[in-house]
Amino acid sequence: MKMKKTDIGVVAFMYVICAFFYTHMLQLEVNSQTYPRFTITLLFGLTTLYLLTMIVNARKYGVESGVDKVFDGFQVVQFFVCLALVIVYLIMMNYLGFFIATIVFMIAALLFLRVPVVHTAIAVAAINLLVYLAFVKFLGVKLPAGLLF
């Protein structure tokens, strides 16, 4: 598999994300740095592994532009509807709270993307349960409650 030049931008972007979150993590108390440090280290490691894979593929198979494939199959309507759903989700979160807004957003987005109803129900239940258990119960994070509730 040839290395794509467009992947270099992805790797650079991921390193910028790691640096951004690392600098912000240093502002936390030492006791609060464990989980962010683990996550940033994991992301940095996976990005480096991807970079090494790209280098190996470039030496074995060569390099191609990749630009012609970036927008292959791009659906303008789908993009703008999903963008609008994300904007509405962010607004809803302020008024309805995280969980209600997330449920409404996920159902709307998945049904718009023609995901079967059974899969949508399973995904919505699983994601919300996972977020609740991981963030609210395990990590003690306060998620937005919303102005209406």
C-alpha cells in the first residue's frame, strides 16, 4: 500500500493536538494529570506508530498524492446536514443537558444516515451508558445538566 502525502498532514495535526493538550494538562494539579497524561501518551504513541508505518510503506511501495481520493464520494448534503445537527446539538446541550441532547442528536444523525433502527437503539444506549459509567460514576465528571432541567 503506497503512502499518501495527505497522511503527513494528518500526522502533523495529531502531533499538534498532543502538544496542545499536553500544555493544558500541565496546568492541572499533579493528582489530576494521570488520566490526561495516559491518554496523550497513548495518542502520541499511536501517531508515531502510524508515522513509522507510513515511512515503511513509502520505502516499500512508494508515495502517491492521495489528494484525488480525499473527496472521492463526498456528499455535500450529508455533510451540511450533519454539520447542522452538530450545531443544534451544541445548542441543545445548554438547554436540555448532555444526556438528553446526546440521545436526540444520536437518534437524528443515525436515522439520517440510514442506520437500522435496532443498531441505532443499541448504539444510543451503549454510548450513553458508557459515558455515564466512565465519566459520571468512575471519574466524577459533572456533565452539563441544562437550563431547563
